Amino acid sequence: MYYTDASLFWKFNHYEIIATSLILVFYALYFIYKEFDKVHFYYNFSIGLIMYLLCSISIFLYGNFELVLLEDPYIDIWIFNTIFYIIFQYMILREYAFLTTVASKGIEQEEEEFL
């Protein structure tokens, strides 16, 4: 596509956004649906991924409009992408804390059963 039309270098590629990010959102929603009645391993990660990617998808799909590319906006719309990325990192931290507590409780239970 870029070989035939060099002006595409200065625009967001909608096909790439849908082919990568939207598929990940659908998979994360499907994962949450399938694992809803079990212990919530990777639940925080999936929620954070969905929130971040939906924000990112909405910004990038409207990226070719002037609304996103204003030189002097009142509020920079890209700050929302940064905020949701920080929320996503926090959800990863929560998932890590959950997995480490589950792992430590599992080890303690195995030691008690052994004794």
C-alpha cells in the first residue's frame, strides 16, 4: 500500500488498527467470558488491556481528522492514551500481586499437607 501511494505514510492505517488491536479486545472479552466462573487468573490484565486498547483504538481511528492533530488544542487528546496506559500498567501490577499471593498461599498449603 505504501509503495503505490507514498502519502499514506502521513496517515493512520485503519486496517492495521482493526487487524491487531480490535482482535485483541475481542479475545480478551472472550477470555473473561470463558473464565468468569473460575479463579480470576489474568482477570486484571484482561480488563486493563481492554480499557487501554479501546481508548487507543478510538484515538487512532479518528487520528486522520484534525481533531486529533491540532497544534494548539485546549486538551491534548493524546493525554488520554497516556492515562489509560498508566492504568493498564497498574492493572498489570495488581495481577502480579494477585499471582504472587496465590503462589505463596499454594506453597504454604503444600508444606502444611506435607507435615
